[in-house]
Amino acid sequence: MRNLAYLCFFIVVSLQAQTQMTLAEATALKETVKSQATTTKTITSDFVQNKHLDFLSNDIITKGSLAFKVPNMIKWEYVDPFKYSVVFKNDMLYINDEGNKSDIDLGSNKMFKQLNTLIIKSVKGDMFDENEFDIEYYNKDNNSLVYFSPKDKKFAKYIKAFHITFNEKGDVIALKMIEPSGDYTKITFTNKILNSPLDDALFTN
């Protein structure tokens, strides 16, 4: 009985920690994020990535750094427990797997190109397009949590939803991409710096 009481208490606390936003709160959040995104020209950040697969007992945890520069350059560089980097640049995807390099033309594949665009938007947080997504807004632990569910059925076969956590400044502090199977990738950002000068040479492999 005691264990059941603890479980009920935990569920109640969890539900209280996440509450749906009012319309006024959602509108204010969108304005804050859009204003932040408009003035953001570069982003650098460390990150921890948790890859959850149902058939594994533990998440796969990797660490690395992110670099972004307008309009469309983004680099994910993994450093622990392995070295691996991917660069999205000018409709191309450049991969460097510990010295083994390969290129993919995203422009020739509509789905890949759409995913690239959404990844860039998700890093900045500016995904508030109700033509593309069903959107839900929540308050959670002094932050804002927004669910973006793609309306495009073809795209939804690959990504069921994006869950983005914003701090009070409108910065993205966590990004979760959920697959239709329920598996997901969650990226938590730390040491984030906006608008520091970044040389284009950084976005090479």
C-alpha cells in the first residue's frame, strides 16, 4: 500500500509539473521566440544526446558541440564516445565518420530537404507554422514545452513529433524528435552562445 501511495503521489506531482498554457501565454511565447530567432545569426553550444530505442535497456548517450550560422549552415560534431560529424550546408549533407567521408545531395530528395529545413528551424525554435504542424503549448518546471506534430502524412512516417523546451528568454534548451515507433532522440543544450563570429571554414569536414 505504501508503494502504491508513493506511485500516486509521483503521478500527481508529474501532472502538476506540466500544465497547458493559456492562449495569452502561448501568444507571448511565440512572440518571444520569433523575436529571438530573428536576431540570432550564429549559435554555438555543447550538447548531450540521448538515443532511446525500445529494444535496449539503456539509452545511447553521446556528447558533442553544435555550430549554426544563417542562413542554412549547421554542424553537429560528436566527440564522446566516438568522433563523428555531420554538416548541413547549401542543400548538401557532409558526413565524416572518423576520417571516412561521404556527401549526400539533399536538394535531390524532397524529404531530406524538408528534414534539413526543420532541423535548422528547431535549433532556432522558430517552428510556429500552424499550416505545417498541430501545436500544443505547456508550462513545465519554469520553462516552456511545445509539441509540434507534422500534418504532412508522408513526413509523419519519419518523425511523429518534435518536442522543444524553451527557457524564459526564448532559447531552445532541449529538443526531442520522436519517431512513429516511439523511439526518440533527445538533445539537451548547454553553454549556449548566440551571435559570436563564426568563420565559414568551420562548416567543413
